[in-house]
Amino acid sequence: MTGADPGLFGPESVTWQLHSDPVMWIAGVRALYLQALHPRAVRGVMQNSDFRRDAWGRLLRTASFVGTTTYGTTEAAERAGARVRKIHRMLTATDPDTGECYGVDEPALLTWVHCAEIDSYLHVARRSGFRLTDAEADRYVAEHRQSARLVGLDPDAVPGDRAELAAYFEKVRPVLASGPEAREVDDFLLRPPTHPLLVPAREVLWRRVAHLAYASLPPYAHELYGRPAPAPAAVTRRLRLAGLLLRRVPARVRWQLPPKHILRAMERLGPDARPAPYKLGR
């Protein structure tokens, strides 16, 4: 639709196509496992949120933020970013060992959260069979300097391609640890609280998602969590099977689930804005 606002990324971006893939849910859980290994970052979450009581709400709010910033108008994305920055400015955390009080919006902490998310989205998507060339993968990392800006980071100070992302993780590894908060997140992700009637579904469906997300972590993360790393080839096979099964669900069915960001973007921009992997590389 001529003149309609494509938002921060737009239908020609890698982000527009990749974020519509259903394996993003597995990738999001992987990001939580990875983020929990930064003691200062995870402490900021655990000390300032109702994560334990409203886990599903928190996950859905995160998904909604990603959906809004990907498929919403520029104004909607900027509003979402402003809300996040305002909340972060008001929050602090305390180091129980030193008594230090620090803001959760420290650039180092925001950078860790950002990089763990982008790495997880890209890693799980590619490993599950979502086809991206190396150049397109680098484009994806670069595009998310916009996401970094929204949460209050200098976009030029965050990784802009896969090589810079890998170098960042090498640099930050010495500060990572599996402290009590990380172990609590680990336990929570395997057994999130739910209605008694939904416990069987949690055991059958959710635990499989959580186990697969955990299995896809880098070897150093398995070492920190204290469990043996599964065979990489086996994990890749499981991810490819999960991707195959999830992608068999018609997109129109998946996109009908609230909050329907993709459908609203297509209404705004026209049917040609429909995200699809085959549009990459054209």
C-alpha cells in the first residue's frame, strides 16, 4: 500500500522474514537460559519482577515487544522502546555479596541481554532449517542495532555482524556464572507454574521446548549449568524436526493468535508484505 509506514525494519529486511518463523518461541527460551548466566543481569530481573508468579505474562509481553518493534509502525515501535527505557531507568538491583546497588539500565547489562537475544534468534532459526546466507545473517545482526537503540544503547556500540557478535561473547565469558538466580531460572523454565489442569500439557509440550532450547546452548553454557552438553548433531536433528513440524502449521493459523502483529502489518502495507523465507535472496 503506497505511503503506508513500514516501521523500523520493513518487508525487505531479514528481520521481517525471520521473526515470523515459529521456532522463535524455542529461540526465546534459549535466550532466557543464556541471559541468566550473567549474574548482574539476571539479578536485575529476579529482584524487580513478578517472574515467578506471572511467567507467562512476562513471556507474552516480551513477544509482544518483539512483534511491535518488528511489524508495528515506527511510532508504535518508538513508543514501545520509550516505555522500556522509562521502566529500566527506575529499577535497581543489589549485589548480595558486596551490597552494591546498581541500575538495571547499565549499558553492559543491556548489551548482554541484546546480544543473547539476537544470537539465540539467529542460531536457532538457522540450525532448525531456516535458510539464510552468511551475508543475510550479518544483515540481521546489523538490523538489530535499531533494537539496541530502542532499549537505550548506542547502536554503534553493539555488534554489527556475526564476527563482532562472536568476539563479544568471547570477551564477556569471564564474567558469566551459574549463580543461585541462574539455577532458579533453570528450574523455573523446566517447571513453570501453571493451572493444575494444564500440568499434563506442560509436561508433554513445554518441557520438550525447554529441553530443546537448553540443548541448543553453546558448550560453555552447558558447562556453567553443570550438565553434559548433548551431541551437537543430535541437537541439530531435533531442531530441524521441530522446525519442520512447526512450519507445517499454516501461517494464517499461527498469525491469528493474539496480538496479530503480522496480520495488522499486512492490512497496513498490503498482501505483498506477507513474510516468507523465500523472499530472502531475491
